[in-house]
Amino acid sequence: MSLDIRPLISTLLRSPTGAVLVALQISITLAVLVNSAWIVNQRIARIERPTGIDTRDTFFLRIASTSKQFNIAQAEGEDLAYLRSLSGVVAATVTDGVPLTTDGEETSIFLLPGQRGRSVTTAFLQMDEQALKTLHIPLIAGRDFRPAEVQPFVPDSSGPNPPEIIVTQSLARALFPQGDALGKTVHMGGPLTIIGITRDFMGPQEPDSPTYDTLLFPSMPGQFGNYGLLVRARPGRRDAIMSEAEQHIGAAHQYGVVHDAMTLAFAKQQLEANNRNIAIFLATVNALMLAVCCLGVFGLTTFNVASRTRQIGTRRAVGARKRDVVAQFMVENALILAVGTMLGGVLALLIGNWLTTHYSLPRLDLTYLTAGILVLWATGQLAAWQPARRAASVPPSVATRTV
């Protein structure tokens, strides 16, 4: 017995409310499913990416002032001199932020003066001439900061002073994809000259910022009443040096306290845990939305079977086989799925484009959209299978009964 699509479409159009609601549910589920899966993939990729820095032997201390009498510039110099004098310390630098954490700044770099032209968002770290040695990062091109270039940071000036910066290879490519960034000038309030390019490493990590885009600026922080100290110890000496430094620095300043202390190994664990938790949360949301969508499909098919019992009995009485009845409801469900997935595909692309524009996420991979459509189609058809089989079990004698 052949199956004509037109009567099925007419049947759905006569009572469209349920079909429309389920199609909308399918479209929303697909859009959320695809983009969530793409974000989960990005989070998992972040967990697996190398940090590029020495997390095993490095620790961080945050010193905060308790009074306006606290001389931050003097305290920074004393702390660095003390740390660098310890036999167990390889290098130490002052800093305003912490790699691998959200403790840091983000800024926009422009290619043209006056904050014009294409801009690139990057993590921003104020550090001194021992920054690269402390982070254990090699230079790929150019040179390191000179001690004379490290000056107090003045946030209210017309532009950074001095105007030298070091950037990661990733940021250099983002700024100058067609050529060598070394020696080029960019703008952040005032002109900045790129004097060095380092191997990629993770700076401070905003939730959706590019992982390896980091800028180092030669300045002494403290303009907001606090500063950080990043220290790389010799292998196996980290914990002992960290405990000694915390006690000494805490007792050395009358108007300053050690506000925070952590190892970069702990920061790395926290970063991985945050990404893992987001991935688990989104995966759970996807599973729940898919389950609810399947319940909607199941409920609509069940309702259609119950409301067309006599129609099914009549078809069976005039010769329709069980598989013809099953095919009828499966094709009806396929039509609803087709409309829902088409709308959902458009919605998924729109949401993906919005996430790319506003949160700097990579553009949605169409493979995920294709996979999402196939998964939703398969699960939607499976959800309709049991009610369709129940419809096929309706006996022809039902057609002669009074309903």
C-alpha cells in the first residue's frame, strides 16, 4: 500500500497547534544542543592545551596596603631584592596579575592611532625585566626588557610610558597576520613598539578570551594599592621558599600584608576544574533538553494515535497493513522533525555568529550542526516509534464501534 505525503500534510494542518509547538521545541533544542556541544569542545581543548610556563616550581604572592603611608615603590624594590637574594630562587618579578587565573587585566590593541582601525583583545601584564626568566618562556624574536625601561605605571597619562612591549606569538599573528610583528607599532592610548615575541603561554584567563594572546608591559604596578610577586624556585624548593617568603614579607612591611599566596600548579588545577565544570554543566543541559524534546515528540505521537483510533481502524479494515500504519506516523513525525531542524539550523547559526562576535569564540563548525541534526532526527524518530507501533496494533473492528 503506497503512502501519499499530501494527506499526511493535510492532517497535520487541520490541527497544527501540537505540531507547531513540537517543531519549535525541536528548533530550540537543536540550536542550544549544537552551540553547547561546540562550547564543550572548546573547554575540553583548553584543558588539554599546554600552559607554556613553569607551573611546577612557580608561586605568587599578593601584597596589599593597609594604610596610605605604605610606600609601594620602596616595598616592591625591597621584596624583589630579598627574593632574588635567596639561593633557592631562580628568578622573581613584580606583576599586577596571575597567569592561569582571572586575576589580571584585559585591553584592546589598535593598529591605528586615536583608537581607530582593527583592534585585538589581549591579556595585559605589568612585569619587569625578569618576567620571561620567571615564567621560563623563551624569546622567539627580538629582545627582553632592559631594567631602565621598567617604570612606575601611570594610568592617567596620555599613553603608556615607556612605549616598549613584548607579545606572544599568538598575539603577534593576530595583530599582523600578513607579516613580521617585530618592530611594528600598535596603539593603546599611545604608540607601543613590539620589541620582542615570545613562545605562546597562558596569561590571565578571562572566561572567553583567547588563551595565548598576552602582552607584557615593562612597568611596576601598585597604582591601585597592591602588587604581586611571581617567583620561580629551583626544582623541589618551591614550597619551602614560598613559606619563607610569605613569613618574611608579611613581617617586613608595617603597612602592608600578604593578601594572597598560591602556586601556579594550584592555579592550573583551578583553571582545569572551571573548564571541566562548565563542560559537564553544558553536557547535562544538552542531555536534559534532548530528553524533554523526545518526551514532546512521544507525547504528540501518542496524542495523535489516541485521537485517530477510528481512522486507524478504518485503514486497517480496508487493507492497510501494520507496517503501513507505522509508516504513516513515522512519516508525519519526520515532517515535523524536518521543519524543526530547518528552523533550528538557522537559529543555531545565528546564535553561533552572536557568540563569535560578542565572546570571541571560534566560528561554529558546521560538522557540529550536521551531527546535531542527525542526532536529533534519530532520537526524535525513536521517540515516535513506540506510539506508532501501538497504533499498528489497533484492530479493524474498532472502525465499527461508536466512539
